Amino acid sequence: MKKFLKYILTGIINTLTTYLTSIILLEIFNFYLITSNLIGFLLGISVSFCLNRNFVFKSKDKKIRKQILKFICAFLISYSINLIFLIMCSYVFFINYYVSQIIAMLTYSLSFYYLSNRYIFYE
């Protein structure tokens, strides 16, 4: 349970980084929805790897490249899930972008925790 609580705290930091980056790029710099979302996730994923590896899962594995590759694979899977929900909520169900982003990020967070715990940092 302690690991999950640390993951939630890390997730909050990651989510704020991702969300604020994507909103700033969308609203201030007039980036496209998908582009701002991707850039936000790329920044957030960098923060996430460092925090998850060192703070949440306390990985001692010396094969950091292997973990990075697994992390990228898990990110791509979770990001795909996120993108499907973002597009459906925004363009199919016409839910406000801000709400759509939160819903999509929740699906990302849940799928990514599962993959982190069972695939990336599983020792």
C-alpha cells in the first residue's frame, strides 16, 4: 500500500507537469490539441521515470537502459489508451477539453501503474 501511495504522489506531480504543459501550449502558444498533449506527456514521462525508479519502486537494477526501453513501451501503450479516450471524449462525446484531458489522464495513470508494477520495475 505504501508503494501505491508513493505512486499516487508521483502521479500527481507527473499529472500536474503534463496537464499544465499541455494547457499552456494549447492556450498560450496555440499548439494543436494532439501536439500539446504529446509534448506534455513527453515532459511528464521524463519526470515520471526518475521519480518512479528512485522514489516509488526504489529500483537497484543496473540495467537502466532495459528499464528505459520497458518504460517507453509501457508509455506508448498507456499513451495510446489516453489518446483514444481524449479523442472520444473531445470529438465524439463533445466533452469540454479540460474535462476530457482529466478523464484521459486517469486512464493513462491506471494502466501505467499496472505496467510499472508488473513489467518495468518488477524485480
